Amino acid sequence: MDGAAGPGEGSAKEALQSLSQRLRVQEEEMELVKAALAEALRLLRLHGPPTSLQGSGTPGPTRDSPAVPPGLPPTCSPSLVSRGTQTETEVEMEPSPGLPGLSNGPAATQGGGEEPSGTQSEGGGSSSSGAGSPGPPGILRPVQPLQRVETPRRNSSSSSSPSERPRQKLSRKAASSANLLLRSGSTESRGGKDPLSSPGGPGSRRSNYNLEGISVKMFLRGRPITMYIPSGIRSLEELPSGPPLETLSLDWVYGYRGRDSRSNLFVLRSGEVVYFIACVVVLYRPGGGPGGPGGGGQRHYRGHTDCVRCLAVHPDGVRVASGQTAGVDKDGKPLQPVVHVWDSETLLKLQEIGLGAFERGVGALAFSAADQGAFLCVVDDSNEHMLSVWDCSRGIKLAEIKSTNDSVLAVGFSPRDSSCIVTSGKSHVHFWNWNGGAGVPGNGTLARKQGVFGKYKKPKFIPCFVFLPDGDILTGDSEGNILTWGRSLSDSRTPGRGGAKETYGIVAQAHAHEGSIFALCVRRDGTVLSGGGRDRRLVQWGPGLVALQETEIPEHFGAVRAIAEGLGSELLVGTTKNALLRGDLAQGFSPVIQGHTDELWGLCTHPSQNRFLTCGHDRQLCLWDGEGHALAWNIDLKETGLCADFHPSGAVVAVGLNTGRWLVLDTETREIVSDVTDGNEQLSVVRYSPDGLYLAIGSHDNMIYIYSVSSDGAKSSRFGRCVGHSSFITHLDWSKDGNFIMSNSGDYEILYWDVAGGCKLLRNRYESRDREWATYTCVLGFHVYGVWPDGSDGTDINSLCRSHNERVVAVADDFCKVHLFQYPCARAKAPSRMYGGHGSHVTSVRFTHDDSYLVSLGGKDASIFQWRVLGAGGAGSAPATPSRTPSLSPASSLDV
């Protein structure tokens, strides 16, 4: 019985929801018509019978055609419409094309110049006289057949013609609406939210009135979103067009990709440290002495279109090869992996190698050394892990072979013989002999000899190897052993293919670490450094693998991922927790670059300093110094942090977690001064009012929780709840007076709330069109609807932020890009300046307190980019490419 009743109950609920939606649609549409007509009638009563338009030959507003409410634009694009419901009579409207993505409306009137004093209506300019000509903007006017055109009369007799009866009904309806509005002191109790759809079943007698100059409408996933035009905007043509004068220059990149990559840390001839994160290769110039504080500066190679996976430095110490992974563009089309060879001094790309030749990505790279770097060996990430050798100067492939179905983690040329190549990875060490085929493309051959472990235990992984000056090879494996491989005569009984005259065999073994060995490095004095995973030890080895010196990396930095030798005795160490350390074995190490290790979402900037705070899925809460480019402090939240906001005093910061908890921390002592839970679903936004008296918390339980806050921000008490959204809260902003909130939700609603009046929903959203907002981070609203791209599914924009000077708006999208638009951005398909570099969806953007910097967060790439905002004609400014053209050219950011 229960099973039989289920479908009936479901259909009843659906029918009820449909009726409820239709009722809300009709309520809102009628509210708009009532407001416009009542205002028009009030003006007619105030000014008397309008006779001033006779001189121009244009019929003036009549009781059947009310004037435009004050503050609405006199002329309007065809896309500026508002929809009303007519139930008493069917009225045919003139068809008119509209802008793409917006509702169609009546054609805009063409103003005929300035009118004499006393002849202009409240709505604006005049319109041409004659049959079929449109009336003044804003008039609700049914279209009449051309053969029945009559001059409008100010006083209609009781014996009117049939063509006049619809107008009489409309006039009576307007009068009743006016009486209703006059009797009511407030319109907040009427109307409804913006509907999710426009319901209307078969046989309904609904038709649409087009009311010019009141609203614009856009559609996301077929759902209409109505936005009301502020009264100060007379025409959309008056709004700014074109990209902003301001530009962005990449100033600093926080983080290092050590968590899941290798071959990612080298020192150039110039002394700069080269590493990568996201799509950017960073050239970092250290500052201070060994083990001292960071500083220095950064330059950036930004020629890649997707995440960089590996690096190799040419023997000349200037040229660099970087390989990227495959990806997809914004249309879902695959992007091919490729290797860039570029000059580290000029940051210019010299060669693009292997476009279309690799699959999935480039896993490992190595330049040859014996012949001054004439060749480049590449291993891709395909199932067969194709091994190929390329001529660097000509960019042509000389030889290629399937290496193994197991993962390949490292590749290298012998420094004494370029015909010898070594690869290592999962359960293998392979020795390759290659013949260049006289440099003819494709004529080269590769022959493989498999390393034999014999009496030694075969490890699961061999992540790294190095060549010793005497020609021997050291490998580090997952068992913590360093194996020495020496040359020996080829044995016909040795398994493997190929005709190499010599091969390598194990001649010695030393147990070096507990757990895997992730990195090996040969120093200039011939000693060897090894870096451990589980034990985090960094050990220096002398001849015969005798331990000379060691140190342990602090646990909060993670295990050793890569080692590079700097100037003198200085060492650079990359770790698995995305930190770059600088120091030596005697004095220890200190961080110069730090970053998050998992997806980032929470970002807020300090109200009076160039500092910002981030949090994410790694459960770390980090405060960054934007001037010193360093981590000021970090704490472990124990839970995922998703959002944050500073109190206007800067003394405390609120952090929202994924469990419904939110914390308030003292920014100086880092102590938790408040710990509150609202619901059991994740919090998506926390925001202090501009006066600091309230804290709003947007949750995935569809509610906004409001708290009263003490003057120092340390104490709070529940003030109320804003209930009315039908989906989870995504963004919210406070008005400048701190009394109202604008909020967006997951189903594209735009709602307004009177917080000071008791957290009431303002059902007449038209009344909020002129309200000024202290911040603008809502992604839906009249002032920013132009940032949305064509065909958007509603999730393409993750974050938005207006600058404090209200000149520009920054946008973080789902396609790894940061955009800069003019503000307000209220034109469809608005142009922008577009900036690449992130390797994942950009989750958040925020301007610093003085608009000198913009901070953006990468999602999965865990990167933090700090952009310098440059004014028009500012030093070093280079305009970004238009938003519809990908920015692929490598460029250096300003040196610090």
C-alpha cells in the first residue's frame, strides 16, 4: 500500500510546487504593473491633463497610457524588459529582436532632441507622431491594427468603440491598483522571489506586457534572472564599454609543487632557483644569507597552457626545458602536451617540441651532457610510456620506442656518453643504447638492457638516480637502500633485449633511510646527498657511501622531494608539503617559499594592511604578508576551511568550516575566541557588516545566520536568521549603511534582506535597485551581469570582487583564468582583460585594502597568485589579451 501511494504523493507535490511557482510569478508581475501604473496615475493627478505635447505633434500620456515612474531611463535597449501578467484581456505586443541572452522587448524609442521647457514627460524624450509610432518609453500600450489607427483622446466617452474597451479595463485596473497601493504603507508583504522558471500551462490566458527601462533579464540553464536597473542609469549606452584601463602583472606566486611531482628544483647559472607550480615556472632569486629570511624576487615563465610536470636545465645553465600535462580548453576539447625550451634570461620560448607526439602529459625530461646539450630525452605519460630522443636545435624527433607499461619516474643521459640513457620507476631500472641514425628524423634506434637485481631484493619503486664522476650509477629506492651500479661486460645469459656491449650490474648496497629515498644529488666536491621520505633525513655521503653529516627536516615541512646545490655550501630543498627550504647541513634550514597542499577556497584581505588569509582542504589557516611575500603564521584547523572574513578592525577573523562550525580567531595571538555551530552543513560565506556590528554566515542549509558582534569582534550573539532561499547560499554582501544584505544562492536567486528590521525578506526587489553596497562579491546582479559568458551553465564563475575604488571588478572562472572588467559591468558580452597561470579552476579573488594588489586562489593546484594592479600607462604595464583570445605568450612579471 505504501509503495502504491508513493507516486500519487509525488505527483501531488509536483503539482503543488508548480502552482506555487505560478502564483509567485503572477504576484511579482502584477506587483510591477501595479507599481508602474500607480506612479503614473499619481503624476497625472499632480500635473493635471498633459497638454504640452501638442506643439510637437506627439500625443501625450493619457489615462489609458500612464507615464514612466520617476528615475527610469527615457530610452532603452530592446533587451530591457519586465514582464507583467494580463488576465482580463489578451493584448498583442509588437515583436522586436533583443540582444543575445536577454529577453526580447519592444523597440527602443529614438529621441528627437531636446524639447521646449514644460513639454518633456517624466519618462524622458519624445517620440515621432503618426500611425503605428511608439509612444513615450514606459507606456503599457497594446498594438492596434494599422487600419484602425485613431488619435488618442484624453477624455473617453461611455460609448467607446470596441478597440477602446481593453484600454478602459486596463485603466480601471490601474486605478484599483493605485488605491491598493495608497492604502498600504509598505509593499514588502506582496510579491515573491524571482521564479526559477516561467510557468504557464496549456490553455492559460497569459500574455506579457513589456515595460521598458525597468529591468534586464538573463538566463542561466534556461532560468530567468530579473535584475532591476538603478534609477540613476538613464540608458545602458551611458555605461562604460571596453576593457578597463587597469592591468595586472604577476608579482608573486606562493607555493611549490612538491606533493606529487619530481624533477622540479634546479639552480641556474645566474643563481636563480627554478621550480614550478600550476602553469607557471618560477625563477626565484634568494635574498639574505644561508638559512636567513626570504626576500629576493621572482620572475615567471608563463608560456604553458596547462600544468607543468617536469623540468630539465641545459648544461649551459641558461636554457630550460619544461613539459606540461594534457588538458582541456573551455569547450572541453583536449589540449596536447608539449615541451617548451626557453631562455631563462629573456624568458623567450626558443623551441616547442613534440606537439601532437605525446599522450596525457610529459613525465620526465633530460638534456644530454657529453655533447653540450644537443639532445633532449622525453618520456610521456601514455600507457607504454614512450621514450623519445629529440634534436634540440631543430626540434625534430630522432628515435622513439615503447619503454614499459610501468610508471617511469626519472630519465637521464650519461654525462660521459650521450648514447647511454637510463630510466627508472616502478620495479625497474633500464639502460638504453641509442644510435642517432646520422641525424635523420626517425632513423635512430633504441635498445634496452634491463637492470638485474640478482641476490638483492627488488624494490617496488626506484624514484631517483644519479651518475657519479667515475661513471657508476647510484639509485635510491622505496626500501631505503642506495644501490651502486657499475659497468661490466655484457652477459648473453642476462635477461633483456638489445646489443649493448656493456651493461650495468649492482656492485654495492647501503641502507640509507627508513622508508623511500625520494632524491639524490651529486655535489661539486663529489659527495652525494640523499633525501628520505618517511624519516625526513638529509644525509651527506662520502666515497664508499660513508655517512659524513646529516640533518632532519622538521615534520611540518614534510619529506624531502628534491635537492639542489646553491652557491657555496648553500642547499635548496623542496618538500612534499610544498615548501622550499634554504640552508645547509650545519646551520639547518628555514623556509623561503611555502604553500598549501590541497584545494583552496577561503580567501579574505586585511582591512588596513597588505595581508591576506587563506584556508582550504588541507585544514591549514594561513596569514600571508603581501609586502614581504612570506607566511606570517599558520594554524591547523582540524577541519576543512571554506571561507573567511576580517572584522573591520582587523583584530579578529571569522572562519567558516565544512561542518557548520565557525571560529573567530585573534589575529595577533592566534587564539580561538569564539567557536559556534550553525546547522550541520558546510558554510560557504562569512561576512562582517561594514560597521562591524553584525556577522552574516551563509550556509548550505539555505539559511543566513545573523549575529550581533561586540566592538572588538571577540563576542557575538545570535540576532536572527534570514530564511527564504530555496537553495544553498553562495555569496552575500552588506549595504554601506550596514542594514541590508544582498545574497545569491545555488539556484541563481537574488534576494534582499532587511537585517536591522528583523532579518525580513524584501519581497519588492525593485525598491533595492538604488541601494549602495559596501562590497560587491555576489556573482549575480545588475552591476555585474555582463561578466557572464555566452552559454554559461551557472557554474562558470566561482568568485567576483569589486575594487574598493569601484573602478574595476575581478572575476575567477572555471577555466583557470582571472578576468578584469570595468565596473559597473552591465552590458552583455562585456570585454575583459584575461590572465592565465592557474592550472585549475580559480576559486576566489580579492583586492587588498588599497587596491594595489589582487590575490587569486587556484583550486586543485593549491597555488596563490599575487597580482600587482597597474593603472593606465603605469610603468611596466602590458595589456593582457582580450578575453576571447587565450594569452599564451611568455611574459615576465615586474621584479620586486
